[in-house]
Amino acid sequence: DLAVVWGWHAPAFHDAAPIAAAGTDYGSAALVRRTTMDVLERIESRSRSPRTAWLRRWCESTADALAARFDARRTGGRVREGHGDLHLANLVVLEGDDATAFDCIEFDPGLRWNDVACDIAFVTMDLRAHGRRDLAFRFIDRWLEAGGDHDGLTVLRYYEVHRALVRALVALIREGQDDTAATRGPDYLAVAQDIAGEVDPRLLVAHGLSGSGKSFVSARLLEQAGAIRLRSDVERKRLFGLGALDRTATLPESEVYGREATRRTYGRLRELARLALRAGYPVIVDAAFLRRAEREEFRALAHELAVPFAVLACRAGPDLLRERVRERTARGDDPSEADIAVLERQLAGHEALGEDELPQAIAIDT
């Protein structure tokens, strides 16, 4: 699955790439804005689409609003010598499930030195353009899980629109050379407008014991809802410098899973949820939320940001929970390290949803 494999590979690909030197303007707010406006002008010279005027207004206002963020990401080392042309025709999965990008832009450094989120945006935009919005968000989920560049969400939508405009311009140029070209691919101007207008922040927190299917359900829901998923198992490990599938056996359990680490983990999840919601995305927080106080903190966040809030309550019988936890532990292929002992403690001491919480709960029998 290209969306899964390249989503996991992309952070390592970019982490190994050179960082833009301080004396260049690659990725600067001024250059990002100017590049987009240049593309729009070239589109307008070839097309009378009513979408272009709306897109110009959106791009101008959004580029202005994000100027400080563009520059901060550049200063923070997120502008690198990437690929520059990561649409679907330049990605392939070879034998052994190795995802490979090819046909990098070599003739113009300015087209390959970009914010890493701009490189990523080409993949996600083109998946959406080809009718696979679900795979675009599966890709984003794996990319964030592997690399943790959640700040990239603040600029991702702008870069997706920019990439759609680039492909729209390419299509118009080809149409001028061959009048049948327009029927061969997506309507990228429509894709750009759809992405720009798709702002729908909502907050959903999972609730359930280990093995209740929270991650299974949320993985499928995020694809249909176009949501960003935040996993406590992943972010807890990231706090300790570990990858999603790394084991914590070398660290004291009390340090990784103690009260203070749990407090820090939920605090980090709130910080990331706030960032993604402000970027306009629906957010699913995949954590146990077995304490009412934990749920209340996220309900308060939703109230503060004036976004809808709900609880995804996953339920299964104790025997099935034990069976699932044993199987997951034996496989060792999941970020969760909760074993039978953890599950038994949860069964004995969790705080069920209160009567006042039930109206906002979506109960799932898994």
C-alpha cells in the first residue's frame, strides 16, 4: 500500500536531506507567496475559469496569515532539498514493499528546495485528485506517526492548494499542445477549491479498555472523516525519544507509564489537538481516557475553540479483550504495550462514562 509505505518512509527521506542555508530564500514567506501568485497568473492567462478569482483571494489571504509560520519553519530547519515533484506518477512500490520516489527535479534547485510539508502535499493532493481522499489521510496518519511533524499541518492545506494549482497549470499547457489532454486527468482547479474550502474542525476522543478496538476503529474513521489522529501510545514513546514500534523494555516501567508520564502524554495530546483543530482539521484522539478528568480536559478544549465534541466509546466483553491483548502482545507489531496485567488493572479501576457524558458518546460494540 503506497499510502502506508511511503507515509512511513517520507520522514526518513526528508530527515536525511540537506537543510536550506541561511543565506538563501528557499521556503521563505515572501518566496512561497510569490511562487503561488506566479502560478495563478499563468493559469489566468490561459483559463477563464470562475474558480481562479476565488482561489487568488484565498491564496493571498492565507499566505499573509501564514507568513510567520512559513518563516518559522524555515528557521527551524524544515526547508530541505527534497524531491520537488512527488505526484503519484513519480512514486512506486517495488518488491519487498520498498516505496521509491523517482524523477526528482534536478534542473531547477528552486523547485526542489521546499518545506518538507510542500513535498508531502504533492502526494496527498494527488491522491485526493484521483478520488482517494481516504488514502490521502491514511498517508498523513502514517507520516505524522513516523515523523511527528504536526506543525506541518498548519501549512499543509496551503501547500496542497499550491500543488493543485501547479498541476492545473501543467494540464492547461498540455491542453494548448493537444486539445484532447483536458479529458485525461483530474480537474485540478476544482481540487484546489475543494481543499481550500474543506475546513471542519471537530474533536472526537476515544474511550475504552485495552483491546477494545479504539485504534482499529479510529484508523478507519479518520479515512472517511478526513481527520488527524493522535495516538497516546505513539506520543508517549516520542516523549522518551522512541519510535512508534520501539519497545520501552530498557526503561523503568514506572518512568514511562507512571502518573507523571501519563500527565505529560495527555498534555502533549492536548497541545497537538489544539494545533490541528486551529488548522481546520477534524481530530481523533486515540487514547484510553479511562479517567473522567482526562475527558473533561478535552471537552474544555473543544469548548474553548468552539468546536463540536464527542466521545467514541468502544466496548467488548472481558474475555474478548483478554484474547485480543494476548494476540497483540504476541505479534509485537503495534505501538501499544499494554499486556494482560495492564488490562486487569483497567477492568478493576476505570471510570465509566457518567450519565451526563452519554449524550455526547458514540457507542461502538467492537
